[in-house]
Amino acid sequence: MNDQSNAAKGSVLYISHGGGPLPLLGEPSHQELVAFLKNVSGTLHTPSAIIVVSAHWEAEKPTITSGSAPSLIYDYSGFPEQAYQIKYPAPGNPLLAKKISDLLANQGIDAELSDQRGFDHGLFIPLKIMYPDASIPCVQLSLVKGLKPADHIRIGKALAALMDERVLIIGSGFSFHNMKAFFTPPTNETQAMNESFEKWLMDTCATETLSENEREQRLTDWESAPNARYCHPREEHLLPLHVCYGVASKAARKVYTFEILGRKASGYLW
């Protein structure tokens, strides 16, 4: 059933998108993620457009796909041939791309439009599960090199006006992203490290008693969280969350938990 309380407004969703194309290949440890992605789209009013901030695109300045029919970028390797035959022919939205650029410029953030950039797997893998008919126009927004948390919160705040429209903004990352750990059997110690960071992240994003100054400061100083650098040796999969928070600037109204590749992960809806 659609969430009618937000039917006329936009939504913001941070997802853990899993390992490359594995959610579409029937990989058993992605079943909980696939179920989450299928279910969460049914709780939202069908968006007029989708904006995806992907962990898999970093640029010198915020860059926005502005082509009318972006191609797909199969930015993964070592998978079966079917992983490179995936199709997701969602249209682009040049007018929305320009609006995003203008909103950023209005806040003194220099942005760039790219009519050549395609959609990477941070967009087309989860959206093929959430909205398989590929009929909703999509725009992708990059992270910014340097990966500064405050910069990404600021980018999100500049886009807050989009919440007055029926736009879905998705931060496509992974709340746990230690590649070495994914290929190492978990121990009681590493599971506790994973779970302690997840608890901190859930408390930070969803505890309503935190002031927004406190919440923003915690996210800005995320490296101080328990076992932060174990869970994120590099932060590109966490920072789409910072953009999402910047847009919403309030406590998440729903928290989703699941296990992916033997690790605890989470998603957040505003």
C-alpha cells in the first residue's frame, strides 16, 4: 500500500545495494536485500522521476547525467556473461538535471552536466528490482572527489526543494563496505565490530531525540564511530547517506536491516 501521508511529496531513501550484479543473479546471500528492494518500492507513491547518488561515480565537482537516453556502464568484472547483458532502458531527464545544477549553483556549489555519462550499476541494479519496467525517468548525481562528509551534506541541503515534488532521491551505497572482510569468514570479533557500527548508524539516523545539529555533527565526524574504518576503509559507499540526510535534514522515519554477504547492513527512508 502506498504511504499516502507523503503521496504528494518526494521521498529520500538510502540503500545498501549489494555486491555488483549479484542481486540480479540469484546469489543466495542477497535474498534479504532483494526482498527489501521489492517491498520498499511498493510503500512509496510512484515517483515522477528518480535521482540516484551512486557510490560508483566520483568527479571533481558534482556532476549530473543530462542525456535523454543514457547507456549502461557495466562497472564490474569477473561475473558471468549474463551480468553484461542486463538491460535497463530508463529515460534520462535533461530538464531535471538542469534544475539540480541550478539548485546547487544557487547555494554556491559549482556543478557540471554530462550528456555522455551513462548509468552505473549503483543505479540500474537496484532499480531493475524496484521498478523493473524502467519507465520512470532517471538522473544520476556523482560524489565529489576528496569525499568530505560536510560537502556531501551541503549538496543534499541544496536539493531539499525537490522534496516539494514527487521525486525519489536514492543514495545507493552500502552501510558496510570492507571488501577484504567480504572474502574472509566472519568471527565473533568482526561480527561485533560490524554490529557496533550499524547500531551507531541507526541511532544517528533515526533517533528523534537528537537535535539536527547533533545528527549532522555525528555524520560529519563518522570516523569517530565505533569501528568506523573497519566497516568503511574508504567512505565512498557511506557518503550517499550524507547526501540523503542533507536533503531531509531530519530523523529517518523507517530503518531497514538485512544481511548481505554474511554482514549486517541497513537502509533508511525519510
